[in-house]
Amino acid sequence: MQVWESGIFIAIVAHFLIGASLVWDKILLAETEKQSVVNYVFWLGAISIFGCIVGAFGMKMPSAGMLLISLAAGICDLVATYFYYKALKSGEASQTLAIMGGFAPLATALIGIPLLHTQLEGMSIWGFALMVIGGFFMFFSERINVRKILPLVVMASGFFGLSNVFQKMAFDALGFTTGFVFFSIGVFLCALALLVRKKWREEIFTSSKDTQPRSKIGYFSNRVISGVGSFLVAFAISRAHPDLVSAISGVRYATIFIGVYLLTKFRPQVLKEAFTGWTLTAKSIATALIIAGLAVAGLGGNGSGGNATAYLFRFGHAMLYAVADRW
């Protein structure tokens, strides 16, 4: 039971689910060039209101200050998600999203220094460093359109950093249930704000109307997976340091890399991206660094965290071997 409650293990599972969801999103976004990112983000934010269901397990009214912090966490999260999906639509999934692996954890760490009472220490620092280095290794694995992609990544990373730190502050002060309820309300209110601008309002309802039934089923099914992943990220932040949870996001980029590579090899009609020898080598190294960082971070946590991470380490090693063998 302790393994399943480990913040590190929960974060690994959460980011794996989100990574798989993002590959699916890339497939759905590729179905039509006219697919609106605003439409995607709006419905993602709108269904977040169901997160208030956890309030049935007991909650309390926060002070005005903590209420604002909880709502701000949700608002920052959806703003970050908007830039996140803009980056996803701008280029290759394994390229544009992997860049976040280095920037988002650093943003979380820098923002958290003046706002959080506790900081990473011991082995966790080394695990964090390895995962961040792995994220930046993804950044240098291939050429990117810096002017087009980097501003989106920086904005997404900054707002995710703010959201992570604000969530941790809310969870520490209010408990997970109350903090998550008002976090969900913040995401929902931000989604409603997208309807204020006429152009976006038309995009949201036009895109929803024109989407084929098959795409709608695929989209909302994927939103369930993404929603579970996002809930688990919040739960992980309530139990572990947000810097570490953010650094573990490298798992989602490793998932994207492996998933897109396998689709390119075996189902190119579904999703196809270019994988040169250097790109494959560099991203394999980055994935290995991320897995090594998870192992080291696990050793720095409690025993259950270390055991859980060890299982994921062996799984990741097997996946890397399979990719290398196929290559």
C-alpha cells in the first residue's frame, strides 16, 4: 500500500498517462489542419469541473488568501496548457513537447525557492538534476524552429511552474481535497473566460460542430485518460516536492518518444515523424538519463518510493533495449 501512495510512483504513472494522451492528441490534431487548439483547451478546462466531485470526501472553506492561490493554480494550469497545445500543433510531437522536459522543472524550482518552505535535498537533488539534463538533451537532439517553438515552451513552462508551486501551497495549507476542488474551479473559470473573445467562441462551437463523431469519441475518451493523469499529478504534488514531480515529467516525453517511434515504424499511416540516427541516439540517451534520475530520486525518498522507482527503472531499461534492438 505504501508503494501505491508514494508521491514519486504516483507522478511516474501520471506522467506516463499524460504522455500517452499527448501522442493520441497529436494524432487527433493531425486529422485536420483546421482543428482549433482553443477548442481542445476549452473542453479540457470545461470538464475539469467534475474534479469538484472529490469534495464529497470532505472539504472546508479556505481563507481568502488561500482561495485566491488555489484558483490561481487552476488558471495558470489552463493557460500553460494552451501554450502546451500550441507547441504540440506547431511541430513534431516528440520534438516540441520533449523540450519542456528541461524548462518546466527549472521554472518550478526557481519559482518555488521564495514561496515554499521546503526544498529538495540529498539524493533527490541528483535525481532532479539527471532528469533535467535528460530534458535538455531532448532539446539538443535535433534542429528546431527556435523563433516559433521556444517562446511557446517558455510560456508553458513558466505557467506550469506557477501552477505547481501554487498547488503545493494550497495542498499544504488546506489538504488535498479542498485544494483540488478550488484548483478545479480555477481551471473551469479560465475555460469560461475563453468564451469572452468572439473569435475564440466561434472556433470553439464551430470546431465542435464540424468534428466527426469518431473524432469526438476519440477526443473525449482521451480527455478521460488525460484527466486521470492530471488528477494524479496534483495528488503527487500533495505528497512530494513539486520540483521533483515536475522533473518526473521527463517520463511523459520518454513515453512520447517511444510511442511516436513505434507508430512511425509500425503504423506510419497513423502518425509518422522523421527519426535520423543522431535523433534516435540522442533521445535514447535522454530517456536513459531520465530513467536514471528516477532511480536516484527514488533512493532519496522513502523505501516505498525507491522500490516503486526500481520497478519502473527495469521497465524503462527493457523499453530502451527494445527500441535499440529494432533500430
